[in-house]
Amino acid sequence: MKHALELNNVTASYGHGSILHGIDLAVPEGGVTALLGANGAGKTTTLRAICGMIETHGEVRLFGEEITGKSPETIARMGVAHVPDGRGTFTSLTVMDNLRLGAFTAKKRGNFQRSLDRVFDYFPRLKERVGQHAGTLSGGEQQMLAIGRALMAEPRLILLDEPSIGLAPVIVKQLFEILDQIARDAGVSMLLVEQNSNLALKLASNAALLEVGNLVARGTAEELSQNQEIARAYLGDV
Ligand code: ATP
């Protein structure tokens, strides 16, 4: 199987003591892989390590090419878009300007309008609000904008950090349906960090589980959903 992303024996730290202790993770090309784990397990840190934002050792490969130690700008140009937790939109800029900034790393400038049309197809709400400052959007709209901005870069891989956080269940459901659609028709691979494991396992085809910086389980989403121990610890009574 071809991999969009591979992590081999990856360790990462914020300068003192490692947070990831040699993790192996693979994201197959196309579709969604969920990275699950409790608070503080190292999910956000894993995404930061992939993006080149923190000191990382081991091997990170993007479509077979080693990217370990490269700068965040280079990794973005190579096709990785990061939707950080807290969304990271520029609140004092308009929706349109946020989307323009997203296109900054796009390979072909000429595709701007096509990318924009595609984002508006997925998120018609953003089209209605192009001139509005991002800071005045609802939580759900800001999350749409963060994802729309990532799509403007025409990425091959999107890293999503807890897109469901702080959103009402009905909004989360809509958002996850759109993510499913994006993964299906745009052929973009996604690594989805979620604390809401039930939700993530419904969307994902594959999943992995982190526990205090160690990867303790991985497999298909179905395998992880059926694992009794995981179900007890992470999935509640469903
Ligand atoms: P959550 O769901 O709560 O965000 P997480 O699985 O994403 O959890 P991380 O944010 O990756 O976990 O945190 C893993 C560990 O790294 C935690 O112990 C945290 O305190 C530590 N950590 C996170 N950011 C920093 C930082 N900037 N400097 C030092 N330590 C950090």
C-alpha cells in the first residue's frame, strides 16, 4: 500500500525531555486516518513534529520522500496543510483574505479561482460571508474557514487538530460529512486528531492510539472500534 505519510521511530521534544517516544505511524494515500488518545497523549505534538514545528528525530516521509528536519515552509510547499487546534484563522482579516493567505503555498497560481470555487462548493456559508472579519464568525464557521484555507493550498495531506472541539453536535455532524466528501472526491489524505473517538472512527478508515507519547494500537477503524480494551477506555458505552 502506498503511504501519504510514514513516521518511523519518531521522537520529538519541546527542548527538554521527549514527548513522543519513538512512534511508528502510517497514513495510507486517500481517506482519513484517525489519531486518538487522551488529553496530553501527544496528538498535537505529533502533528507539530510532522509539520517541522518542533525538534524531531527519526524518520518522517511524505509520499516516500524524507521531510524530517525540513522547515515548516518547505513542508507546507511540499503539500502538507495544517489546521491547528484553536483553528488559527486571522481574526482581524476577512474571510476572503484568510482564504487568499491559504493559497500562498499553492503550486500553481492560476488555480486560485478553481480552488476558491471548490471551497465555496463545500462551504457555501463562507461565500455568503467573504467580507466578514474571521473573528466575528461562529465557531463552526471559523472551523470551516480553517479547513477552507487549508484547501486553498491544494494540499496532498491535511493534518486536522480536533476540528470538533467546542462545536455543537449538529454542526460537528455536518462538518464531518463535508470532511468525508473532501477526502472522497479531492483525493486528499487526512490525518485527523480527535478526542471524540466514536466520531473519528466513523469517518476514518484507519486509526492509531497514542498513550503518553507511545503508539499503543493501530489498525483499521473497525479493528480499533471492536477492541474491547480500547472501547472501555476511549469509546464509552457505545
Ligand atoms: P490535548 O488533547 O489535551 O491537546 P494532546 O494529545 O494533543 O492533548 P499534546 O498537546 O501533544 O497532547 O501534549 C503532550 C505533552 O506535551 C503534554 O504533556 C504537554 O504538557 C506537553 N507540551 C505541549 N506543548 C508544549 C510546549 N509548547 N512546551 C512544552 N511542553 C509542551
